[in-house]
Amino acid sequence: MRHAWLAFALLLVVAVAHAQAAAPVASLDRTRVGSGETVTLNIEVGDGSLGNPDLSPLAADFIVLGTSTNHSLSIINGKREAHTILGVALRPKHEGQIVVPALTIGGQTTQPVTLTVEAAGSAPANAANRPVVLEGKVDPAQGYVGQQFDYTLRLYFAVNLADGQLGDPSAEGAEIRRIGSDANYQSVRGGRRFNVVERHYAIIPQHPGTLEIKPPGFQGTAVDPTDVNSFFGAGEPVNAVAQPEHVEVRARPAAAPEGAWLPARSLTLSLTGFPADGKARVGQPITLGMRLDAVGLPFEALPALSLPKLDGADVYPDKAVTGSSTNGPWITGRRQQGFAVVPTRAGTLHIPETTLHWWNVATDKAETATIPARDIAVSAGGSATVTPPIPAAAQSVPNAAPTAVPASTSGGTPWRSIAAGVALLWVLTLVGWVVWARRRRRPIAEVPNEAPQARLRPGPAREEFLRAVASGDLALTEHRLLGWARILRPGVRSLGDLAAALRPGDQRDLLVALQRARFGQGGIDMAGLGAAFDKGFDWAAPERPVDGGGLPPLYPR
């Protein structure tokens, strides 16, 4: 019955997660193109499933040249995240403002995006007369210290290139990062068709003032496929240099709030993992996950995340998870922080409002990201002993279930009466067996207080522990180690109990290190942990009766 309920709960969680899957996000690799040029529509699906996308709405304004897919898989704090990006190569049919319509992907709909198609004559007049042209453009033309500027570099060539080297821009007093992969397409300029290689760079100024972006150069060799000598290296050298660009970098405005300076295009702050029913128990860990995403900022610029001081609970932070991704030409920085919140007394646990001030560079105004305050009703722990927060507090995956599960308090449930009856019969059976054994033999030194564990064998439990050590999963390692120990010493309920039952030495020290690592307060040598317990437990000598009576242990070392 218990396994059936667990299976049902798992299916329910999967169904809810699927229902709440994020909608697919559509973006263009460029928002402004010339007439005759191609553009790529990127559609990112969070759950990794594309289904059969319907691209027919694009036919009204675009020629669909082809599609490609890119899959990625990441595991953050034990949570699996799969992403799939569908790339659709498009060529606009006309000039002007074109709205890329919403598309249906996997039963959900993307948002519309806008593309500007300029006339072919907007390019420099002499560009069509050169075989190779290199152009650079920065967006926006002015901004703030720490803000990301998008530098777009385009190489146009109307000849066959046997080889070539394209450099990177440079700017004194600024950080420069290359964004994404090169985009390849074709463009018509002055009636001549060019192949185009497009690159994007993120330029982040570190000081106010005028920033000069020094252009890179291109050097290559053009070959004529109709010339026989071209096959023997008799090509023609070609080169091109872009024009320098200048941007005005302003200092942090006086109207900006105090604290971290966060000039971003958009910013979101969230906190998840609250109990669905808004209730908790004393000593039962609540695992919360805080996440900060900022478009236009790398993760290195994001501040550390923390919860306000809580009255009536202990907070154990997990190790932060950070990273940066790209959304078109823009960097998106991400910081995630897990917290194990352990209520220490019954009543209302109030989690105050959390705010983060940032500067919106799109509107040039200060804004505030807010996590609303929440209240959790905390009840006293049940009659069963509540395990300390060590086994589950350090897990930073939102909605992770703690290892100590309190008994249900809902009334009118018949299985509780059945379980109580079964437990009573089990106790009576155990008492009868002990009485019978005492009549036939001398007193037994140790009587396991959990009969189901007495039927287990320490050999397989040891192997499971070593496999958990090899996997590097701290929570699983602790669980397997305690399970192995309980077979030999049923009274062991936590790492603290196990440490108290061992001799002073390496095994005790490693248990302390494992406990600290589970709270994100240090690391542990997993190989050393496995080696220390490979040959069994170094138990402390038990106190024995003076007369030396008693049978040997049921499971000798």
C-alpha cells in the first residue's frame, strides 16, 4: 500500500510539473536585416520536446530555407533541465516592419517577435564595389558603467575564399566577450550578392567617459574556381578593416538606489519550495530555492542571495549555483541559492519580503524586484522522534522531501488503526520471543529493536554505500551509510549517533566532514570516506557485564 501511494504521488508531481512547463520562447538572431538577407528564428523549448511544430504561419511573409535543432542537458542541484532550440532560417519577402507570428510548439504557443527589413540601398554605396567588406556596429550608442553593449561585426565577401583570419575588437577599459556562434547568411547590396559572416560581442565598460572600440581586421586569400593556377596556391590576397566605433559611457546615476549596481535590460527574482498547504512541523526542514536572472549582466555581476533573518527558524544555506547563457546578442546571468529552513518552535513562521533594486537600461529608470512575504503555520512535532536537519537540510532542489516524514494527522483514516494493531501484534510477538529465548539460553547482549532490519545483511549494505560514494551524491551516501550502520547497531538514528558509537579517529572525523558538506560548509574527500569505511565500522568497545555472560553479537565484524 505504501509503495502504491508513493507511485501515485510521483505521477502527480510529474503531471503538475508538465502542466507548469514554461512556454516556448521565440527570438531572432538579428532584429534588423537588409532586403534579401536571411535571419534565423530560434525557438527554445524548456522540457526538451518539440513535437511537430507548425511553421505554415511563416509562409505569409517569409521563405523558409531550412531548420536545425540543438539539444542540451544540465543537472543543477540534482534537478534535470533539458533544453531544445529549433532554428528556422528565414528570408523576408518584403521590406518594412514584419511581425513573426506566434507558432504552436508542443501544444503551447510562442510570443510574436518583430523584425525590421531595410532597403538594400541603405548600405554604403561603395561597399558593392569591393570583394570583401568588414563592418562593425555598436548598440546602444550610449549607456552606463557595467552595462552590456552589443557590438555586431559583419564580414561581407563576394569571392571564393581559400582561407582567412578574422580578428576580435578591442577597447581599453572594457571587458569584451564573444557571444554565441557565427551566423552565416547571404545579402544583396548594390545588386551584388554577398556571403555574410556575423559575430556578436558583449562589451562591458568599467569606467565612465568616451569608449573607443578599435575594429578588427580580416586577411584572406581569394581564389577563382575557373583559374587552373588557383589549385596550386596562386590566389589573390584580400583584406578589410572596419571603422572604429565610439560610445558615451555614463557613471552610475545619482537616482540609483544604494546597494549593488545592476544595470540590466530585465531582471527577475523568485523564491520557490514553500509547502503546498502552507504548513510545516518543528524540526522538519523546508527546502527553499531563490533564483535571480538578469538579461544584460553576466553572473559575476550578480550579488549573493540570502534570506532575511527568521524568528523561529534556523537557516542553512546551500552552495550557490551560477552561470551565464545567451538570448540572442544579450548575456543572461543566473544565480541560484538553496536554503534549508528548519522551524524551531510552533506558531506562525513569518518570512519577510525580499527586495532587490536594479536599474532598467531600457527605460532608464530604477526598479525593484520583490518576493512577497509568506507565512507558514508550524505545528509541534509528533510523538515520533524528529530527525535533525542533517539528512535533508542541505538539499537545494525546490520541493525536495525531507528524510524524516511525520505521521499524518488527518482524522478518520482507517489505515492508522490497522497500522497500530499490526504494530501491537509485532511488539507482542517480539516480547514472546525474548521470553522464550531467555528461558532456553543465557541473556543476549544486544537485541535489535527493529526486526525488519535484522533480516538484512551487512554485505549488500556495504556495497550500496560504496556505490553511493562513487556517485558523489552526499545525500545518498549518508542514507546508505546510516542504513548499513542500523543493521549492526539498530539504535543509530543519525550521523551524530553513529559518531558517538565509533572510536575516536578517522571515521569520526570524516563523519563530521560529511555533515558539514551536507550543509554546504566545506568539502569532503569522497574517496577517503569510502576507504575509511571499506573494512567496516571501528566501533567503540561496548560496556560488558562483570560476569562476562551473554551470547556473541548476531553480526560479528
